[in-house]
Amino acid sequence: MNELLIIGAGGFARETAQAVRDAGDLKLLGHLDDDTSLHGTEVDGVPVLGGCDLVHDRSAAQVVICVGNPRDYASRARLVRRLGLAGDRYATVVHPTAAVSSTSHVGPGSVLLAHCALTAAVRVGAHVAVMPHVVLTHDDVVGDFATLASGARLGGGARLERGAYVGAGALVREGTTVGAWSLVGMGSTVLGDVPPGEIWAGNPARRLRAAAAPVLDELGTRTTGGPAT
């Protein structure tokens, strides 16, 4: 059984740890987190072993990076770049209740949580976070480092470009694109293309403002660690 280290010890990391336990195909060694106050503690019974750079001391273990939130959804990309691990170090975690069709593909470092569905010919890139009850329908393309919060739905042929964030319960119309490092607010309905690096929300979704500086910095950056989509 392959060993696994989870980078991060927050909510997403905890949910991923539960998915690993439920799937039973990886041996979970523990969390790594740069918050020193967590070192030597346990999170839901899983030890926090130390800082993120300890991943280099456990070279036989696979890794999944589980950080990020709507205030800084570029943090996964920065950590992948900082750690500089080979692509084959990254595991793909799929909860046993997730429905992934035989014609769909999920990249390294990505996490699919409980009851999400990938229907037909869906392509999910590397280091993507797919939260519970997300539905990706035929021919959707989800770029590296994207995040789909709980209950998000994409119509057929929709595209999330690199680093895009779709909030909880949001709907994206078929054939539309959410641009790189843009964020769609929770409960929004996207009826047309969202340009890169912007925050949109509402029903129908409209532009609110540009994304924050740490996110916009990623627009010109190509992070290694998995294939681009």
C-alpha cells in the first residue's frame, strides 16, 4: 500500500484525509503544515508531522496538496512551485462515492470528494479540488489548480481555465468559459464567458472587481507539477 502525506491541515485537508480513509487504498502518514502551533498535534486523529518541507525527507511517500480558500485560491500553485516535486510524487484521491466515467480523466494531485460526478469525456487537470456534490457533465474541461466548491454544476462543454474558482452552488452554462484565476461567487449563475483574473457574482453573474494581487500574480506564471489542460 502506497504511503500518503497531505499538505495542509485545514478543512479541505481534513476532508481529503477522510476520503483517503474511506477509500482504503493509501496509507495516510499524516499532515504537513507550516503553522508551527499545529506541529505534534492531531487533526481528527491524524498527526501533524511538521512543516511542508518535510516532504523531501519522506521521498517514498506520495503527496497531495490540500490548501486554498476564496481569499487566496492561488496558494496551491505557489506550494507546488515551492516544493518542486516530480509529477509522479503526486497522488490522485477519489472518494469511493464519486462517480467517474470511464471516458473521463483526472490529473495528478487532484482530489474528488464525496458524491461528485464526472459524466462523459470530462477532463480534470492537475491539483484540482472538486468538493462534495459537484457535477461535471459531458466534455467539460477543468484546468490545473482550479477549485469547484460544494454543489457547483457545469453544463456540457464548459471550461474552467487554470486556477479558476467556482463557489458553492454556482451554475455555469454549457459551452461557457471561466477565465484563468477568476472567481465565481457562491450561488451565482454564469451565462456568458468570464474573463481571466476577475471576480463575478450574482444571478446572472456580473463583474464585481479584479481578483486580489496574490491571485493576479499567477496569470503570468507557469507552475510545474502536472500537465496543463
